Amino acid sequence: MSMFAAGDVEAAMANSAIYLEAFGHIVIAWMWLEQFLATDGHGGDFYDGKRQAARYFFRYELPRTAPQPPVARGAGPHDARNAPRLVSGPAPPLTMP
């Protein structure tokens, strides 16, 4: 049952930023995928840059969305109402392999 259906509007609104961020990352990933596929058969710095940017996004940015939907649904102690830093806190540090 959704939070709105359960009448928990406060929880749904507290977690809406998490859904928005996750959905935005998924849309941008789709756009990067289209850009990556368009580089097939092309060489040069311009196309190499597009491929590298797409790889970066898929390796470092898109995985950050994996924990967001359960948090936004209010699954357990990580509900955004119980951990405001999940909604507005700083992003985790980027680690390079």
C-alpha cells in the first residue's frame, strides 16, 4: 500500500525528494545510453569523450540510486523522516579505483 493510500501524507512528502533524485538519475542514464550507442563506429576525441562520460555516469552516479527506492518507501529505520541527512545531506565521497 502506498503512503498516500495509507493516509501518511507527511511520509510521502518527506520522501518525495528521494524519488525525484532517483528518477532523474534514471532519465539521465537513459540519455547517456543513447549517446553511448550513437558513438558506435565513430572514432576521435569527441566520441571517446562521450563514451568515457557515459562510463563514468554508469559506474559512479547511477549506482547511487540503488538504495533510494526502499528508503523513499519508508522501509524501516532509514525512512527519510528518521534520517533527514539522507534527503539533504552531502553526497558520499567519490572513490576512484
